[in-house]
Amino acid sequence: MSREKAETPVWKLGRAESTAMRVERQIKEALLDGHFAPGDFLGSENDLATQFGVSRLPIREALGRLQALGVVDIRTGAGGGARIAQGNPALFSEALAIQLKLVGMSAEEIFDAQYTIEVAVAGLAAQAATAEDIETLEVALENAQALVGTQHEFTQASMAFRNTVARASHNHFLEAMMQAIVHVLYRSLTPYTTETVAKGVIKRHRELLNAIRARNDDAARQVVSQNLNVLREKYLAARDAAAKTAAKR
């Protein structure tokens, strides 16, 4: 539950960083230490400048960085100020996906990570999914099925189904990790998503939904395991064939 004015921690600014960076770090550490909850009001720029004993400029800079990270929401005008934001796993997952690309993760590494995460997610979803979750999964599956034959649109819909399964696990960490994997895989898998591949994916998505509906976590994990092994084999074979063709030119 959010508080209109949370108890102010004792701010201690070090000397090795800029003032704005020190303010940013202190607020993040206070959040991680449990001083704040989502929705808590931190104060206006003037309030925070007084609390930290600094001018408004570094406070404004620090709040701008925290807002970009999704840590705070800022409202301007009368009664405005900074509040601790509500959680948004999509912000984390997109940033992680970009970093995975930048460090040069191979397709094999990504598939290994996907296997570990998605199999676990499927089992948890079978245990934790609500009736509403199952209805949402049915809609997501219908959306994907309607798009068989369209590469980009189908791949997006299939990934949306996977994200919906992750939400049904009710594990926020795994949901964020799954979204990051989906961000990375979408562009890699799309060129190889033929109509035949898409029909096979729909069949296995249906099997997964049935396992989740039946609360059969073993069956859910097995379906996903088989699906990912097939996808990995087909993707890597198509990628290697394309590379050989390109090398002959």
C-alpha cells in the first residue's frame, strides 16, 4: 500500500560521484533496503533538495535518470513531485534483451536459456493459473491461430502467447526473463517461421494450454520441452544451410 509521505531515510552522499549520481544511488539503495514501496511519495524537487542539502538542479537530474529507469513517476504542477513507480517488467526485459545482443550471445546460448526458463514457467503456470489466466491464454492462442501463414504477425502472436503463459505462472522474475528472451528471439525466428512451422507451433501451444487447464505440470513441462527441441533443431539447421549458401556465392 502506498504512503502519501514515506519516512525519510538518512541520506549519506559520498564524494566520488557527481551530486546527481549520489542522489540517484541513495534513492535506489533506500528502495532496495525496503524504505519505500510502490506509490510512495518522495517529495517535490524542493523537498528533496532540502533533505539532501543540495540545489534543485542535481535533484532534477537524478529524478530524470530514475524516471528513465522506471523507478519513479514524476508529476508537475500543484501537488506534483516524485513517487516510487509501480513495477513494470517490460522495462527490465527490453533493457536485458538489448544487453544480451550487445554482449554477443550466440543462438545456442539463447536457446539454452529459453529452455531453462520456459520449461519452468510452463510447470508453474499449470500450478498457479487462474480461470481468468486460462481464458486469456485461449484468446492469445486464437489470435495466433488466425495469423498462421503470416510470418511477422504470427511470430508476434506466438511470442505473445508465451508471455501470457509466463504471466500465468505468477512469478514476476520469470515473467521478466521470459519477456527478455522473447525480445531476442522474435527477430531471429521470424525468417524461418513457415506456414508448416507455424501449424506445428499452434498444435503444441494447444497441447500446453490443455495441460495447464488440467493442472498437469509434468505434461506442461514435457510439451514445452518437446516444442523447444523441435524449434531449436529447425532454426539451427535453417541457419546453417543459409550460411553455407551464402558462402558459395
